[in-house]
Amino acid sequence: MRKNIRMKQTVAAAMAVLVATSTFSMPVAANEVANVRAIVTNVNVTEGAVLEDGVYSIPVKMWHATKDQASSGNGALQQTAKLIIKNGEAQLVVTYLPMISMGKTTYVSELNYLTDMVFAEDGSIASFNTVASTVLSTYDTVDEYNAADSKDPTVAGKAYPKDQLIPVELGQEEVY
């Protein structure tokens, strides 16, 4: 189910590019945030399967990119997501939860995903595209990190996302 460690390391390198857009509301070490990816666990739907239009519940986890373990941000991801099928197209709706870290309530501020990943012969990522997830709903929380006068320009004046929509392929196990 997991890709080999070389691929995990290359994903970590690619994710490092996204540090500024994948932060938590309070300062977190850059490598903690950069080295995460969302894992859509296997729900016994094979590639090419045809599902009826509808909404399905599936288990999800946020997995560390270089270690075979849950990310430190996994607690901020509701562990059940909605898989929406319409006209044979699939979309995943993930929900982020407030998380207590070092005595403070934290929020996911943004999560992007990678598409069109091309791997070089050595296993490194030769190219990829970064795509912003569609925010469906947000938290009303305004704190020192996302206030209009925040010193962090990546979240200043922005609402924390609660529900986000990510396009997926049926049978896909991982979303980077």
C-alpha cells in the first residue's frame, strides 16, 4: 500500500517546496509540516470500478512522507472523509479539526495537493504541479495567527478551512 522509502523521500523533497502554503496556525518546525501527505486508505474500490452516484464514507489519514507513521498533523484530520461520486467523477471532502498542541488550539491553515508528478530514473520527482484544494467551509476563529494584523503573511486575515474538496481517481490510495 505504501510506496517504497525512496519515493517517500522524494515526496518529502517536493513537499518542502510547499512549506509556506501548508502551515498550521501556530509556528511548527518546517520539516514537520513539509513532510506530510494525505493518505486515502484502501476502501476495496479497484481502478476502473464503476460506483453509483452518491456519497460514501471512507477512512483517511495524514501520513508522514519519510517515516512509516501518522503525521503529527493527523489529529487535525477527521479520520472519515466523504467520497462523492457524480457522473463517474470522484471528489474527496476532508474535514479538519482544531488540535491542541503545546497548550494552544491550532488549525490547519491550508492544504494543497500535487498532480502530474513525473519521477526521474533515480526516484526523485522531476516535475509536478501544485493545486489548491477547494475550501467548502471555514472556522469563525480569529486568533493571533490569522488576525488581519498577524505577523505571519501566509495566514494573516484568512479563515481556517474546515472542509476541503480534493478531486481523486477511483482506486487511488494516496493523495500527495
